[in-house]
Amino acid sequence: MSVIDDSRPIFLQIAELIENDIVSGTLGEESQVPSTNEFAAYYRINPATAAKGVNLLVESGILYKKRGIGMFVSTGSRARLLDIRRKDFQAQYIQPLAREARKLGITGEELSIMIKQSLIAEVAEGSGLR
């Protein structure tokens, strides 16, 4: 599990941790999510805070509750989260990148080449080829 910090509300970080596990495949669809008490014990936080993070995901349909058993990942959650994150990625990174490229006189083709080179370097770095 990841580290909780004081920079943002803890319940949001709990929700993000669960989302990250769903996106990465660590938590598969229809798999059980750790209980709020498990989150509370592991991160030494109030169980109500952990529950608030989990309930955010229930409200958005990412998780669902099986009465008396616990919380589970909803079918289609990974695809929904990927779609949301891709849209956020475009707004947060691609649009500002495109604006800056335009300011610098970088053409679409030049920018595409730069991105491809960066992706190749990232793959090589991730595989230990550098």
C-alpha cells in the first residue's frame, strides 16, 4: 500500500488508492476491497475517514456493497476509470503541452516526433535497456 500524506484530505487519498489498484489490475472486477477497518488499522486513521473514501467510490458506482460481506469492485469499473483518467490526462497535460508548443513554434509533426522519442526512452528506461 502507498503512503498517506497531509497535503490532501485522507478520505480522497483512500479513494485514489483503491482506484489506482483497480486501474493497475491489482484489484480485479468483482474482487473484494479491503474493509474500512483494515484501511484504518494499516494507515492508523479513523475508520469513519476510511469509510468516507470507500463511500465516494460506492456513490460513483466503482464499488458496490454485498450486505454482511463487504465492498466489491463493480463490473466495468476499470474501463470507466481509464476513460476518466484519459480525459483528465488530456486536459491536464496534453492541452497545456499543445499550447506551449504553439507558443514555441513547434509544429504538430515535430511535437509528435518529440513525444514518440520520449515514449521510446521511457520504455527503454523501464525495461532496464538504458
